[in-house]
Amino acid sequence: MDDLTILFQGRYSPGILSFSRAVAQDFPDLPIIVSCWEADRADVPAELATYAQVVFSPDPGAVQVPGHKLDNVSRQLVSTQAGLAHVRTDYVLKLRSDMTVSIEKILALKSLCTAIPASAASLFRRKVVVTSLTTLDPRFGHYFHVCDWLYLGLTADVAELFGSVDLPDEAHFRYFASHPELELASQYRPEAYIAYSLVKQRGISRDYAFSGQASAPLEALGREVLRTNFVVLNPWSLGLQSEKHKHLHLWIAHDRYTETTCGSYHRSLPFAQRQRARLLDMGSRMLTAGAIRAARIKRLLKGRA
């Protein structure tokens, strides 16, 4: 256990205390770091210091462009970078502060962080485990879009990933300000901004001008970067739970890059477990599609009322 640190990043969440207390009881040698904001000091209970190291940083804030969704990427970058500076173990699990995982599963899944042979698409020394929740399949038009809620990998690799990213400027956040049909006004979605920054730093590509740009060569490169560098797992394989989002199984939409698309995790399973994992993946996709259709019908009926 002395080679893994749990790093929570973002606004302090009450669930961190009970999670840390349980980890301390079952895995007393597993370090926990909580990287949150100066404004959270009054909310962080004194007991937490018994189980975790708490790092406070000034909150850089989020950017809200009128007519578009809030962009929190600066907060993620600052809190993650501040927390990583205190990690002393070979491996790190970086988590959003409103999420928890099964430590037993994480310790077993660390074996999936296998060495990556040198290639034109390699970003890391070893593969990094992420989740499928917002990891998008490049075939559906978004490239390098790797879910940023969780990263499990070598500390050096995760630190290089976040070290490659500069804080965005105003031009980034307002790139699509005149396009109200887009959810975000930012030049890149946060997930793509982080991963593509390392792609650029490694000299792999500088051709991706903005999230949503259509390009057959970039689509192919996006698939190769995902296959080469990441192991994508569905949330239940990680024991992943969220205080904010209660139905994570309904996030597996048709455009997600999941366990079955990636394949790395499935190949490590015995045959019976592999078939069960495929059925769970397929079932979740069907449930998500049904929920999306139901929500659309509900909005349509509400609009006619």
C-alpha cells in the first residue's frame, strides 16, 4: 500500500471524511491528500487531519459565458497541481472531491497500468486508468476527450499530464461565445484541453484547432492515443460513486468510449467475467438511450402544455 496515494481535488465535500475514516481503518498505510480551497477552511473538520493531508489553494474561479455552461477547468488544474506537489508515492489516484471508489478494486486494477512501448502515439511510461463516463469515442466527432474525473497511474505520468497544461486565457473561454447552440463557449472541452495539451507537448499533433473539429486523420490519431495510453473502465468496475450524480450507469451513451471499446480490461478477465462485463456494458448503453429518449419526450410534452 506504500506505493499509492489517494488525491481528492476540488471544493471540499463532506463525503471525504467518512471515506478517509474507512480507508484509515482498513488500509492504515495508504496516504490521502485533500486539495481544496482557502474558502473551504471553515468546512473542513478537524478530524480529517487524522487521516489526510489537507492542502489549501486560492480558488481561481470558474468562467460563465452568458448562454453557455460553466467551465471549471481552471479549478481542476490548480487543485490537482497543488495536490500532486505533495504526493510521494509511485502511483496516484486522482479523484474529484465529490466521488469515492472501492479501494479494494483500485488496488487490484493498478496492475492494468502496464508499460507502454515507445511509439508515435505514446504519452506515458505506463497506461493510465480512467473511466468511461465522459470519455468520447473519436468516431463520433470529439478527439482526445478523456474523462477527467479520475486518473489512476504513475505519479510521474499524471504529474506530466497536468504539468503540460497552462491555465486558459479569456480568449479560450470565449472562443464560441457567439454560438449559443453549443453547450460550452470554450475552444476545447475541459477533458480534451487537458489530454490534448500533452499531445501537443509530446509533438504528436498540433492540428486540433477546437473541440468538434472534423478530421479523418485526427480521428484515427485520437483512437490510437486512447488505445495506446489509457485503460477505460465503466464506473461499476471501479466501485465509483458520486455525491452529485446518483445514476452513473445512465451516463454510458452511444458516443462513449467504454470497456468494450477499449478492451484492455476485458482481456484481463476470465471468460465468464468477460461475458458478464459485456452484458453490463450493453445493458447500460440501452438504459441510457431509453432515459435520453424519455427525457426528450418529457421536454416535448412540457413545451406543448
